[in-house]
Amino acid sequence: MTDTEGDKTAYERIREKKTLKDILAVAASFEESARDFYRDLASKVSKNLRWLVEELADEEQRHADLFSKLAEQPDLEARLKTLVEVPATDSRFSDCIHLPDLGEHPDDQAILQYALGREDIAMKHYRSLAQRTEPGPIRDLFLFLAQEETEHKRELEKVYYELIHSGGV
């Protein structure tokens, strides 16, 4: 119940928070699903896109490894229990763990559109998490990942532009 419209009860405010450990677990799952998505696509995409899909799979694996290493650091155990306000991007980010079935012969444009959306939500989500996290290694990781996802998006946009405006990759 709220006192005035727009005010939230303490329960509602707590419900909108997650521990850093939970956030890192979802982020690791996001990166692992992205890795799997790109790895599965590698044999299905045109040879012109294969290099990009394989590169993205490797990058997503490195991101998942970063989350795993961070979550295992004993000096961060207490910090991982910290509650962080869940950004507005949280549900869209979590939804990206579920992958679409693009079929046995996916269209290059459809692949690029899905990948662009995925990289965009990851970039925004990591940036939002960095803003909500205290200075230190976890914030640094979120900032690093936001930048990495920004670079992925730029690369995908470049390839997408070449595909759409030049008639092929």
C-alpha cells in the first residue's frame, strides 16, 4: 500500500532489488546463452557472416568467464550480498536468455537484427548496473562489459549496413 500515488512501500522497494550475486548469475547465464546462440549459428550462417558469429561466441565466452571468476573471489563474498536496485532493463535482459529458433538456414538480416537487439539490451543493462553499483571491481566489470557490448553493436551495425545497403556482406 502507498501513502501517495507514486510512493512505494518498503516491501515494494526491496522487491525491486537483487543481490549482486543474483545479478552476476543472471548476467553469466545471459553471456552463456549468447555464446551458445552464436556457436550454434556458426555452421548455419553464410560464410560471409561466419567470422563475425565465431568472434562473438568467443567474446561472450570471455564475458561469462569474467563473471564466474568474480563470483568466486573470496574477498568479494560480503559485497556479493549487497542489494542493488534492479534497472528497468532487467526483464528484457533476462528474457534474452531464451533464444529464438531461426531455423536451419537463417537469413543474414534476421541474425543481425536479433544480435543487434541483444547487444543493445546488454549494453544498456550493464551501463545501468554500473550506475547502481558502488565503485570497485564489480562496477568496473559492468563498465567494461558495457563498452564491450557497445563495440559488438558497432561491429554488427557496420556489417548490417553493408548487407542492407550494398546488397550483401
